[in-house]
Amino acid sequence: MAKKNVQPYEKSSKLSLWEIITNNFIGGLAWALGATIGLSIIFTILGMVAKNVNLVPVVGSFVSQVINFILATNPHLGK
């Protein structure tokens, strides 16, 4: 079996520094756009489910209790 001439990535890459930076920037933008669209879809579905399950009054009363507790223990926050 013959040995393959394996070179480190830095030496075998033919891309210039500008091309590497551009490719990584475009890849980052694509990742951010995909994450934003994906999360908006997930939050939309969760909102529709919460609307149909009538979960909002339960969560609203819980948040109200938390806010009242915080204001009772820290009166300077309510000013």
C-alpha cells in the first residue's frame, strides 16, 4: 500500500485570506438567517398551541404573582 502525501490544511488550501473571510462571513449570515426563521416558526407554533390550550391566563397569573412579590420585597423598584 502506497503512502499518501498528506499535507496540513493550511498548505493544501488554495484559498486566499480574503476568500476565507468572505466565505465564513456569508456562511455566518446564512446560519443567522436560518436560525431566525426557524425560531420564528417554532414560536409561532408554540403561540398557536398556547392560544388554543388557554394557557395564557395561567401564565399571566403566575407572572402577576412574581411581579407582586418582587415589588413587595423591593419597594424602590415600583417608583
